[in-house]
Amino acid sequence: MMNSVMLKFCASYFLIVVIFFFFSCTKEVIEIPQDKQQIKRGVLVVNEGNFMYGNGSITYYDDSTGQIIEDIFMTNNGRKLGDVVQSVQRIGEELFIVVNNSGKIEVVDKNNFKSTGTISGLRSPRYILSINAQKAYVSDLYANAISIINPQTKIITGNIPLAGWTEQMVLWKDKVWVSNVYRDKLYIIDANTDKITDSLAAQKGIARITADITGIWALASTNQDSSILFHINPDEKRIHKRISLPPLASSKYMGLIKNQWEIFLLSSKGVSIYHTLNQTLSPLFEKPAQNFYGFGYDAKKARLYVADAKDYIQKSTIYVYDIQQKKWLSNFNAGIISSDFYFY
């Protein structure tokens, strides 16, 4: 993702795929007057940009009108966002944009994308998890620690030592579960004391972790062709199910949809759905053509957004798939190496 180590990891474990045909024309960028750029609804596309080029960006797409702002941070703040944009998280009325190789988090007003502050001094931040109004955790590639920040004052207030490359996190009651790519454990942090209290042996390669009403789901990519999905009972701190997935589900991304009984898996061959109730896997689409690098799910409209990163140099193309109608709706261009999405 944002350096040679990460790019190699993503290429080895999570190369992505495809659609059968192209339909619908690419939408043109619509220039919007500065005083009209109020963001009320739509989709944010996270564009990593090229490592060391400082060309990471956020593309705004209004899914109701088709309006596009290619680099909304630059447009509304007159400066570049930074080097390797990793993720976006809303806390209160602000959006926290994690910029990995720049070692910072840019904060903007969610309604107009104007800067409200910058949190500097981070090593190689990845994801941010809100604990409460005064506290959030930030995972990191190289810091060997989880950073603690105050979202209101926008300063780093401490850290929690945790060796290894930490990725996604989930809050379950007052405990934070942390994925760790190079370790074979999920770590558990007490959100009240900011201390690691326990861990659960699982599998190396876990980067994706999420929760639903049934517990915690964690996805480990074990090699280029296979992956393991874990269903965890967080109250009992035990693995409820260990599901070995076939090559179709070798995944980069995991998301829960449809009353949280189905899981999307982005693979080297397409997108598949794991049905958690009957424990079956079925393909949503499987086509060998594009380099799908990331995707996101708009639960309100039941639409899947899939990013084709092409050769990692050209601008990415985003394809929109309607889950209920089971058809492709449209496509539009975003920035370089689109990898994640945030839905208003």
C-alpha cells in the first residue's frame, strides 16, 4: 500500500479481479464553485497515491447527481493531502483522514471538507477507532504501539506498546480487539485503562476484523490462494468457528451486509458472499479482467463499489454494482490506487 513492504504484501495476498464487460460511460468531472461545495451525501473514495510521490487524495462522488470532485481536500484547502492516504473515519462532525507515509491525520469538517486541524507525530498510521468523544486509538505499521489521540484537542495523548504491524480494530463493550498481521494473535485492550489485558491465538495474516450482533469476524490471508475466516465469541474469548475458505474467497476486504448474515469477500477472482447462517459460499461475480484493489459497501442503497487500480500509475476506475438488482450500474474515475470508501 504505502511502501514496498506493504505493496508486496498486498500484491502477494490480495490481488484482485474483474468484470465481464464494461457498460455505462465514465462520468466527467464537474467543476463546482467553491461556495457551493457543501457535502450533504455521497461517497468518498480513498486514493492512496504512489509511495513517496505525495499524490494521495480523496475523490468525492455524489451518487444522486453524478457530480465528482477529484481531489476535494486540495480543492477546499489549497494544499495536498499527503503521501499514501490510508483510511477515513467520522468522529462527531469531523472526518479523520489517516495519511500513512506522511505520519499524520488530517481532520476536516464533514459538511464542507475544510481543514479543522492536523494530528502530526505519528509513525506510520493505518486505521483510527473512536472510543469516546475524548479518545481514539490509531493502529500503526512500524510504531510497535497503538497511539492514543484526543479527537477534540487533536493531540497525541499516549500510546499502548504492542509489537508488530497492527491493522483494523473493533470495540466490543469496553474492550478493543486489534488485528496484527505478522503475529498469530488478536490482542485485547481495556479501553478504560489503555492496557493490553489478553490475547487470543488465531493465525498470522489477520488484517481485516469487524463485528456484528453475533460476535467478531476476523479474516486471515494465509497465502496467495487461500484464507481463513474466524468467528469469535468475544465475551468468552474463544474461537467459535474456523472456516477455511476456497481460493475464490482469498480476500483483501471483508464487510457485513443484509441484516449482518452475509459477508462480502473480495478475491483474486472476483467477489463472493459467505452466508453465515447456512455456512455456504457463493460467487457474486467472477471475471478475469481488471485489477480490483479494494471495495466498499453502501448499506443504505445495497450497492457495492469496486476499485480497479489498473497499473497503479493511471487513475483508478470505480464500478458500482447493485446487489438487489444484480447488475452493474455505472462507473467513474477516481485518483491513483483507490483502495477504500466512506459513505455519508
